[in-house]
Amino acid sequence: MTTTTERATAPELHTDGPGTRHVDVLVVGAGVSGIGAAHHLQERFPDRSFVILDAQDNRGGTWWTHRYPGVRSDSDLFTYGYRFKPWRGPSIAAGEEILNYLDEVIADDDLGRHIRYHHRVTSASWSTEDRRWTVEVTRGDTDEQLRYTTDFLWMCQGYYNHTKPYRPQWEGLDDFQGLVVHPQQWPQDLDLAGKRVVVIGSGSTAATLIPAIAQDAEHVTMLQRSPSYFLAPPLTHELATWLRALDIPEDWTHEILRRAYAAEFNELARMSHEAPDELHTFLMESMKPLLPEGFDIEKHFTPRYRPWQQRIAIVPEGDLFTALREGRASIVTDTIETFTSTGIRVSSGEEIPADVVVTATGFNLSAFGDIPFAVDGEPVDFADRITWRGIMISGIPNMAYVFGYFRHSWTLRADLVSDLVCRLFDTMETKGATTVVPTLRPEDADMRIRPWSDPENFNAGYVMRSQHVLFKQGDREPWTHMLEHAEEMELLPKVDLEDGTLVYR
């Protein structure tokens, strides 16, 4: 393969053979995880070179690719924001506000010079002999081939497959004469004024989208096979209003609100395990006053699973319920029998007329961006590997990844992971080691191998559909993951990096 030298070089990079650039740490992904990792890396190790590669044409990951109407966080920004960067806006923020926040972090840390957009990683190969990764990259639409080598690979690409959203196969779809749109591929010129819209799905995307498009559409119907749990917090926490009225410094306000929100969601997580019936009652009772009079909450808002066995959808100020009360939106809970030329017929026989159908049916998970990995020439099948604390992978040298929480804000864990990876770099330097590999010990030989996600813990459709391509976990530390934030905030800072599960050379 012919390679060329990267045009936009940074002073930290140096040539590692013809057409190749070497960097101490290579970060894949310029979203929330990658930008956060770069901040911690630069703060703790200012003399180490690094580059961030991203396949998209701008920063933000999900916040850049998801551009459907109303797109917003479904976590509060005091915990979804970084601990090192105060959030100054409302608790729940629009996608554009989050991108502006990320821009501030990039500017504050001068990270722009390290980011390479339009750089899609096509393979990653580790050589024990050379003690480094070789990463092949395709740049832009020109298919120009580049090569990077790195001592350490930090995967921050998230878990979405941005190019292939999930859409079930429905009978009669080809007969439908209207427009079918997936939120991940929203046409920016789509005008829904006066249109009858059916949104298939009941999760966070549907709950976000419906109030936004109901402002202009003739009517919006949420068609769900089964209900989800919803929570309707205020757009801005009352405590934030008080603190700002007192002119408290923003970094104080950020930390106080961060702890307050974390405590609230830690309690909800605890209840989901220890008192699910009590939590169910709380969620149902909190919705009732916000719904239309006589609304069938049992049919339309009572899930088949216990609270937080799937994600609770956030509807700030109950805006979804407002659309229902005002008659601009309605809910049908049923299964799709077939599409017709003018809408969708459900199993009850009812036909829902539609000019536009939005398939808010979820997404597909991607194991490390579906990038082919190899170690010493042998292809890596991640489905045969085991996680080390949800941060590294068994048998894979010098590679860490960021995966956040399902029940809490993603960034709470991203900060904790960055702390541990930086501590790992310190340990390697102290030991004079150039490689570190998570390795099962002899006492782990009898360990029961469990799926990536235990269905009894979390069983959202996108998770269950992807179990077969994802790595596994064991039945003991440190070969487990998906712990709750309350546990990990105590555990991860104290992890023993010399307990024998990490082999240094």
C-alpha cells in the first residue's frame, strides 16, 4: 500500500519511516470521550505527543452526527460535562449547546492542533517486536492512505455505528408512498409543516423528537411496541437557580450541582436494584399529573421490565406530556402488521395515516468502530476476549478504551477512566516498562465467562442485538464491568495496578 506523509503536521510528531508519523499516544475519536482523554493526557503528561483521529468532518461524535429536531442531552450537563470544565447553562442542553461547550474545551487546551478530521482508521496492528501499534488511516473522500505508529492506543470512538442505524424489516414498507426517515440520517431540508407524522419507537430519541416536531406537524403519533419509563425533571435544577442568584462562583456551582445530580441518580440506581416496585410507583405517580385526563397510563406507560433495566428517558419539564395534553401528539401501543400506501396498519386493525414515518428504532453497537485489530499478525476477535475493568481487553497490549455508564452520565466514567489510564502511564514509567497487557492469572482458569451485558442488569434492544460481536466479562474482579457510579467512584481511584492481572514488560 502506498502511504503519504500527513500534510497538517504538528510539532509533536516525528517521522517513523517513509510516509509514517509516530506519536506517543494515538486517540481515536474526537467526541466527548476523546476530547476528555486529550485534556487529561495533556495536563498530566505535557511532554508526550498525541494526535486525535476522527472519521467525521467535525468534533462532537454523536452530537455532530445526530441533527434531528430537538436533539438534546438525556443526562444533566453538570454530570455529563467534564469535572474540570464548569457547565454554565441549563441542566438539560440542546445538541448545539453541547457542541459549543466542547469547542470551549478544545480552545482552552489548544487541542485543535492535535485533531485530524476526515481520518478513518481502517486497521490497527500491534507488534511485540517493535513494541508499538501501526494504524492505517484513510483520509477524506480521496481515499488517501496514511500511516501512524504509536506506543499506546486510546480508543474513544464511542459505541454507535454512525453509518448503519437499526431499522427492522416491516411488511409492506415498499408500498408506502410517503417519506421514511431515520433520526441518524435526518434531512436538513425536511419540512414537516402540516404533515401527519408517525414516530416508531418509545425511547429517548422519540421522546426528544416528538415535542420538537409537534410544533409544526399537523399531528404526531408515537407508535410503540412496548412502553418506556420516563422522568420529567425541570430544565434547570432549583439549586442551580439559587446558587446563581447568590453569585456563587461557577466552578463551585458546577461541583455542587454535579454532586447533587450524581447523588440523585445513585439513589435511583440503588432503588432499581433494591426496591424496583417502589421506584416503579414513584415514576408512575410523577407522570400522572402531567398526562391528559383519563389517559391509559397502564397501557401506554407501563413497561414490561423493571425500572432502569433499560434507560429511563428524560423529558425536561414534561414536554412530551404537554404535546399529548394539547392534542398535538398521541400514542398507539401495538405491533406493526404492515405498511400501507398511506400509513401503517397495526395488529388491532387500526390504520394510522402518515405522510412521514420516522424510524426512531435505535442503533447498532460497534465494537471499537468495527476496526480490524491484529496482535503479532493474528487477527483479534473481540468476542473471544474479556474486559479488564471496562477499560482494557485481555491479551491486547497498550490499548485502553472509554465506555461510559448506561444509567448515569457517560462523562462521569470518562473522567474516572482517564484518571486510571494516566496512573497506568505513571506505573509503566516507574517500572521502566514499555508494554502492559491484561492477562488472566492461573486462578482465573475456572472463571465463568459472562456476556457483555447481563440481561438481568440491562437488556435494551440495541444491547441484546449486539452481544455476539462484543467482548465478554468474567465473574470476578477485575474481569467485570458495568458497575454503578457510586461503586466505581470509590473503586477505580484505588485499583491496584500491580495485582498480577496486568503484565508489564
